[in-house]
Amino acid sequence: MRRKKRSENKVIQWEATRIFFENLNAKKSVVINIGGARSSKTYSILQLFLYKFITEKDKRFLICRKSLPSLKRSVLLDWEKKILPILGNNREFIDINKQNLFYEYKLKNNLLMFASIDETEKFKSTEFNYIFMEEANEFDYDDYKILKLRLSAPHGENEINQIFLAMNPISCWVNEILMNVEDCEIIKSTYKDAIKFLPEDYVRELEKLQYIDEEYWKIYGLGEFTTLSNIIYTNYEIIPETLFPKDDEVDDIFYGLDFGYNNPTALIEIRMKDGVLYERELLYQTNLTNSELIDLLKQLIVKKTSPIYADPSEPARIEEIYKAGYNIIGAEKSVKDGIDFVKRQKIKIANTSSNLIKEKKNYKWKVDKNNNVLDEPVKFNDHLMDAERYAIYTHLKDRVSFEKSKFEIYFNRITEYDEVFRL
């Protein structure tokens, strides 16, 4: 007689930090996670949503960021690569609907949706039990109020609907307005809450900030609110993605690339039109090998002949990408001259480039122990700033010099012809 295979109840186990349990036990409808760099706040809330998604029934979840590109490059990527694998083979029971503007996951009559605030039309008729606003300081207060109105799905007698926010402690509408007008539960975190999961090199880099820059250390190390001073760049404007110039409208297209692994690999695209530089972030991702990076370049860069200016301290990686057919070049690495050159440009940034905008807003000069401003930036969270400088300074510095020389020759010739004419 053939025996039936006995079904087994498999226990799913995962490691979690204090932040997961504090969010799980939160009793208020508005839960604000304020933390320094790599403090596990985002990862913990994603774990929480997975836990609720597989243990509760008839629930509606929304995970969002301000823009769709930043959503796909961050929390959606983490969900797919780090969170869902926790389920192992059990993820096969989840129905997935992947569309261009949003992703949906269904299980036990639960619906979990990823969408950006720009796509509010897609979920305006949907009510939610749980909402997660990642990088909450990218949103504005009106965005929050729109989302809070959608926190109205039916729930059990002893349950509450909740909206979770996560952010670094940089002053914005969250601490200036929201925390003063609503009864919020505040969960604070630092890198020490997740230190056993962090690479030692990253921890050393982060802890150096206490000796390098007090403001950065307060925000990214201690998770405390502060206002940044000595900001380097102000010569830029943030524009809607719809105003970003198309291929046939520009005079030039080039790229900047900063390598990373524990830190993000960062790729920026720069388009020149009528002397104005239009920028957008294409890649900002950790744990990328060079072969994985090359696969992504196939999707991100249309023409292999377009120049890519990369960190010259990684010649082996540059050579491998070059052999894959890309026009990649080791960049000029003069930091001060490069920054001075970038500061002289007129720059417009697509509003979908959330990490680029964040780095721009936070990029600042070092100060010494006497609070004198130095001609050197603080070396932290500057991956797209490096990529931008590599591209703009290397690609344009000689061109500008050449055009100036051409103008002087042209002017001298006019002067010579004028002298002949007067004779």
C-alpha cells in the first residue's frame, strides 16, 4: 500500500533586532522610526509587514516611497532579495502581480502593494490597514495626509490600523509639524541596534564621524535631530522627471560611476542641453559584484559608446567593464578642483533621484577643531557626489578650456582684420 506523504508544519525562523519587536508591540496608529545610518529601521519594518502578511487575514498593506524609481531601487529590492527569501519554499503560495507602476502580493485574502505617492490614482479606491512610508522626509505633509486618509480598512475588534514612518533625523515636516499635532509613538535607533549584522569596515567608517564631523555623527551615528551647516552645493534645481530632456533634445550624454560593495555602487547619468546639465540617478545598490554591475549596465546604458567616468582607484574593475564593450575611463580624481568646477555649473536634477537629492542636500565641508571651514568635504554618504564629480570634471574641464582658447583665437583674428581695415 502506498503511504501518503505526511504534511509538516515548518517553523520559519529569522533574526531580528530590538526595532522589529518595538514596532510589533507599538499601540498607536502613527509610529515614527527615527534612526541613524544602518540602524535596521527599514529592514525591521519590512520584517514586520511580512510577519503580519503571513499571520493575519483580510488585511491590506501599502509600502511606498516618494517616487517609483527610488521605490524599485530600495525597499522593493530589499523585499525581493532579503525579506521574501526568509519564507523559503513557502513563498510559492504567494501570488505576485508585477506591473510597471506597482507590485502586488496576495496571500490568504491579504493584499500587499508597493507604489509611489505619484501613483495615488492606482490605489485611491483602496483602503489599507498598514502603511509604510520609507524615507519619510522625502514626502511632504500633504502626502502624509493623503495616505493617512487611506488608513481606513476594516479590522478586528482588538486591532488598530497603523502608519509607519522611517527616516534619518534631518529636520523636516515630521519633527516640525507631525510630532507636534498627533499622538505618535517614537522608536529611536542607532547602528548599535544592528551592529552584529553590519560589516566591520562599515562600522569603523561610521564611528570615525565622531572625530570628523559633529553634525554628521549626531545624525548618522547617534540618531539625533540636527541642522546641517557648511553645505557645499546650492547651484541646482529639482525638476519633474517629465521635464528631463530626451535623447534627440540633448547635445551630449555621459555617466559617472563610483564603485562600492558594502557601500552602494552609484551610477549617475548627465545630459547637456544648451549649457545646462541635467542629472538623474540610475543606480544606488550595495553588494554588487562586477559581473552583476555589468548585467545592470546593459539595462541602464543604451549606447555603449557613451563615456563612463569611474573611480580610477579600481583599475581592475574598469578593465573588466571595458572588456565588456563599454567606453569606461578612469576619472580625474582631484576633489577640490572637481568640486569648484561642479559648483560653477547650472544643474537640474530629476525629482525621482532620491539618493542624489539627499546627498546633494547633505554634502558639506569639513571643519577643524577650531570650527574653521576646510577645503575638504566630509567623506560619508557621498557616492553619487563622487560619481557626479568624476563625470562633470573629467568630461568638461578640457572642453571649456578649448572653447575659451578658440574664442581668444577668434577674437585676435577680428582684431587683426580690424587693424588691416584701418590701415
